[in-house]
Amino acid sequence: MTQRRRVAALLLSVVICVVFVVPGGSKVSASGSNLEAADFTSYQLVTYKGDTITVGVDGSCFTVVSDAVSDFTVTLKDAVSYSRVKEISLEDGETSADFADYAEEDTLYYVSVRYTLDGTDFDSANNYVFMEDGKLNFYKSLVYDFNVDRCSELLTDGESLKEDLMPQNDIECDSPILKSYSDEICEGATDDWNKVFKIYTYITRVMSYDDVQVSDSSVVYQDGCVCLLRRGVAICEGFGNVFTALCRAQGIPATVEFGIGMVDYDEITDESIETNESPDHAWAAVCLGNKWFFVDPTFDIGSYYEGDSWDSGHVEYSTPGYNYYLLPLEAFSYDHKICDADTVHGIEESGSCGDYATYDISMDGTLTIHGRGEIKLPYGCNGFSKVVFASDSDITAIGEECFSDCDLITSVVIPDTVTEIDNSAFNTCEDLEYVYLPEGLTTISKQAFDYCDELAYVRVPDSVTDLGQWAFDDCPRLYISVPSSLDGFDSNYDIEPMHIEQR
């Protein structure tokens, strides 16, 4: 988890705490925006048992249809102030809540659908609507089409689902310790739906969000699931890892996802989200009944770990929820932009990555670089797990932020033709364990490998004369060998490498 993500996660947790306690009072209108209607008029929510609840819009009515639940409370709330506008009870199979007299034209609202099942209260509040010419419409999220495209990597064929059962970095689903945790949490569950529900309930009700971590720059916190389960605290990526590992340990396909979490009206309707691909949040997706659903434990968490250090904190309790449990893409897209899933396979694409260089990504997750000169991957291009430089290429520089946030690559062999690695070129490659740096390389610029917290060994060649500030900062497992001429390169590091060899 990068410092950027840590800070964003802290802000996220603070805002969440605030928005759900906004008191009533003068209504702040969400009108004035260019609200576009979605091209769907209904979608299906699911209960924790897998039964469907179809929500829809019909004329001025919000409709709720289910064979599994008979009584609902449907509440229209203002999307800015979160104040209640109108609450309507649907009992004994009633299906329509008419908001004709309560919803103002061209004003964004969200609809909360509450129900009780087997003694547990559920609230699905991520249903955004607006009234236009007396007709209720689902709001079209600014990132919905983008999310549909990115979710193309969530496959349901047998081979792809096998991949979503395998161990990965920080997802130790094959660990006997983690398997023991998973079996204990899922004890008594009769099917996969119930197992996933027990796993989510454990995370959101037993674990705590680590507010200490997001403000601490002196420790690199590990997101390995066994460690997090033992401590009982994590931040967003950790919760995603734990959920995914516990599901995989039960033979249930799941994956971690990275993207942007939006927490209020301004962010949901800000058009800049359409071009922003800098992840600040993480969650998970799970495949049940051969269909992918989205979960965000951070948004539903019930406790927060507060204090001055990681070993002396205390837990502050609040009320957990199930608002972000097993959401379909339509509802999840209202406040989540999906930038990437941690699947080993890739999204097939190709394009330019420099004035004289191109790239292509194959379905097996291999990125191949062709051409010459400096390379810089397009913003947001990270759906690959292996990097290959074509044999006839003549790449001379790895450009600024070229591979930044490419979480899945584990090793990279830099070609002998490369002389410069620019600022933040491999920043936050969290799975990167080994990189080969060629003789002839002269420059490793600022923060080039910062936050590569799995990096185990690097030999900086004698040809390097410029090693930038924080080039290998926050790499706590790193054994690095450097020429004596580079003595003192690690000054002002937040976290030094495990061992520095001067030769």
C-alpha cells in the first residue's frame, strides 16, 4: 500500500465517518448538474443466501420485487445532505414506492432499500436516481462504461476461475494457518453463499480499520493475510487480501481490485473522475453462482484502530453495515472506479509507449515492448504480470512512472541497452522481488523503486554515477549491493534496505 494510498484511505475513513452522521436541517439541493439517465431501468441485488431482489424504476415509482423477502422499507435521501426526504414501507408483497410528490426535478437522490432476513438487518443504499419530466431514472455513473470494460478481465470459464483460487503475494490461501482461520470462520456454513457471508461478517465486525498505519511513515506495514488476521487490523488493501484469501481457502474464486473510491456527491459527479486512473482504494470481487459480485469491507467496517503507534493503539467501535456486500456492477459503479483486478491474466491491448516504441499485452498477462528510445506506458496501463523486451528492441530509457503501480510483476530484466531509469519508474510495484540492472546503466532517478516492499536483491552496476533521492526507500527486505562511489545514497530514507553492501 503506497503512502499515497494510505493517505487517501485515511481521508476516506474520515469522510465516511462524517457523511453518515450528517444531521437533518436545511436541505442542500443536488440540482444543477448534467444528470444523465442510465440505459438500464432495473438490476438485481442478492441476499446473503443468493436470492434475488430486483430494484427498478417505473414512471415515478421505485420498485422492489423479490420472492425471498416480503417486507421492505424504501427511503429517498438527498445525495448532498444525506437527509431523509421520504420513507415508504412496502409490506406483504407491495412492490412500488411512488416518489412523484417528493422528488424534485433534476435533483440527485439515492434510495435505501432496507429489509430483515433471518434476524439480520440489511440496507442496500447504493441506488442513485433522479426525476426528469415526472419520470424516475437511474443515474448513469460517470465511470459505468469504463467499469464495464475493465471488468472484462473477470472471466467465468473454468481455467480463469482456477487462477482465482491460487495463492499470490499477500494472499496465502495455501497456508495451513490461514486455512485454519478460514475453516473456523466458516464453521457451520452449508454452502458457498453462507461461507462468503461469514467471511465478510468476520472482517467488518471483528477486524478494525488501521488509522495508525495511514499516518505512519516510519514502518512498512505488510499486507500478508496471516499477519493481518493475527493483528486484527488492516487498511483497504489488507481487507481485500484477507477476504480474497479466506474465500480461496474455501475453494471460492475471488480477487482483489484496485481503483478509486468516491465518498460524496462532489466526487460522484466530478467529471475529472473519467480521466483519473490513479488508484487510492482497494476492495474485492467474488464469484458465486458463476457471476461476479463486488464487496468493499472498508466502506462497511465497524471498528477503527486509533493511537500513536502500531503496538499501542486502541479500538474505537461504530456500527458496521452490509451496504457494500455482493453489489452488482450497476450499483457498485456509483462510487467506485475499477482500475484493475489482481488477476494474473491480462486484458488484451496494444498501443504506443514512446516516440519510437510500442507495446502489446497478451491474454496470458505478458507485456511485450518493441522499438527504441525511451518508453513510458500509457496512464492506467497495468493489466499484466510479466514484462518482456523484444529481442530486436533498442530501449535506452525507462521513462518517468513507466511501471508505477504495476502490482503483479515479480521480476524484471532491464535490457543492456538501457542507460537511464527515470523518476518513480517502478514506484509501488508491490510484488516485485528481483530486478536485473545492466552494466552501462548510468542513472537511477528519484524514487525509482520506492515502495517495492517485496524487493529482495539488487546489484547496482559500477557504471551508475547518479542514484537519486529515495531511489530504494521503503524496501525493508532489500539486500542491495552498490559501488563505494555511491556511499550515503540512503540518507533521509524513511525506511532503509535490510542490508547495504558497499563494494
